[in-house]
Amino acid sequence: MMTLASDVLQCVLLYFDVREIALSNKFYRTLVRELHGLNVSHEILHLIAEKLLIWRARICRESVYGKTIGFYKGVVIGRERQGTEHYDVVVKDSRESCVYDMTHLVSEAFIKLYPRSPLIVFDAILWELHHNKEKKRALQQFLFSLNIVRRYLTDLNVAVISPSDELKNILKTIKNRIEIIKRVNTIQSKYNSIVVLDPYADKALTESEIMKADVFIIGLLVDDMFPRPFATYTMSLLRSLDAYERRAIIYKNHVIGVPKEINKIVEILLKVRFEGRSIDTAIKEAMGVDDKIKRIIYEALRHCSMGKVVNESILRDLMNELKLDERYYNKVLARVRKLSCWRS
């Protein structure tokens, strides 16, 4: 998976005539944990860019020795340690001392060059409709979403429209570069292709639309305690977004089984766009156990409606298709065997 941030940072480093960088021991240990031990050069640059933006890393001009661990498009990446290879630029943890700090120069150049599309926009206009427990759940999903975006893009690809004072104060407690937007026309004036994600939309989102869209607008709303079936449509009306495309994420012609969680919607979008997944594959990978069971029950009911029999073989085929673990068989069976078309 090639990430955009690594290419932009590579261009910025070469612009400043930095062709070799070393990672301090402390910073290297942090990266290894996030890379799960894999020294993938473009991923290293991606993580450096991400941490520079949120003030967790700094770039220093100072002399160190180290050993090469990677290379990406003209930039040699080394690790600080005893050795014969000399480096004049070191990437450090933000808490480490720095001889000559060039972080600001690199960060500013990166921000100017880095494209904001695709922009993931979370609309918080209906935030106050939440019960306090739902607010916690929505915030959790939002933070999970931010971590997912950071795998592929950076905080510069995230915006929140009209956050309440409560939400603003929460965002201040975490290091981020999320854009706060007061009015939706700010987005409308900058971008051409805007898609509003709505599970009740008449049209299904296509892979082509995911690849081409400049902006995805997602309601920062959960309905765990109180169902709000047309909340996104209400949001669209309040924002005068009715002129833009409303799309539902559909799995094989129906929304049942498609995860509702905000972070899983973001995961589906970015897996399709940056990993080349089909929508169906991305949805299956994002489904939780409950999502899969709901979909299996729906498929069993569909078999019944077509006059077909549902038996153990059919049930296991449905479970295998969604990769639902065998240990859930009895749970699914308890519900399916109540259907009139069930045959043991």
C-alpha cells in the first residue's frame, strides 16, 4: 500500500537537500512498535510525516553515525547506532534535544504541498441529540476513525463541521491537525465532488465514486439507545446538502449487515480507495459478529421468500461466505431454525 504522505515528505526532504536521514534510537523504537517490526521505507516516511504534523517528532541538523535500514525515492533512511555511516539530519522524538531544529521549515513545506483530497468530514450538527452514553460512543468511534485515517493519510484530510463547545474542548486534549469548519459552504467552494454517506439513500455508493470523490461527509451520530433512522437526511436538509450526492454503502444489494459504526465506514472507504478492495470485500472485512449474524438471517429469510429450503448445508455456506467462526453456529441456528423453510 503506497501512501501519499511518504511521497510528499520525500519531495520536501529533497527540496531542502536532505538525501539521508537517521532515526534516533528513541524515535526508532517508537516506529518499530507501530510498524509491527517491519522496516518498510515508505511506511517509515509516512509515520515521520504524521508525527511531524502533530508535534510528536522533530527534524534536526546534527552529526550522528548509524546504519542504513531503508531507501525511498532518493532518500536514505538510517538508524542511529555505532557504525561508519555518517548522517547530518536526524529525526527525533519531540522531547529529545535538537542542535539545529528544522521541523518548522519541513512541516510548513509539507502542509503547502500536501493535497487535502480525499477529505473526510464529520458533521456534528446533531451532536446535542445524543444521550451522554451515546456521546461517549460517538467520540470513541471518531477517535478510532482518526487512527484509521492516519494509516493512509494524515490529519490534514480530516475536518469537523460545527463542533459544539463540548466537542471542541475534547479535541483540544489530543494532539491533532483536524480542521474545524464553521460553515459547510467553505467545503462547497473548494471541492467539486462531494458525497454524503447515508444508509437510507436511494442510490448505492460505487467503487468509482469512492475513487473519484474529493469529500466524504459522515454524520457524527450514533443511535445505540434511540433510533434516528433519517438523521443523515435531516443533517443534509439543515446544511442545504440536498444538491450533493447521497449514497448508501450496500453489501450485495442490501444495507443489512453493513457496519453502522463511524470508524468502520471510514475503514471501508479507505480500503477501497487505497488498497484496491472491492466494496463487498471491504465491508466483509469490517463486519463484526453481530453484523454477520444479521446478514445471515437476512439471507436465510430471502431463501424462504423465494420458496427455497434452508438447511445445515446452506447455513454453513452462508457462515463461510462471511467468515463467521464455527463457534457461533449454534447461536445462528437457534434463530434460523424458527423459520418455516428450515429443514433439519
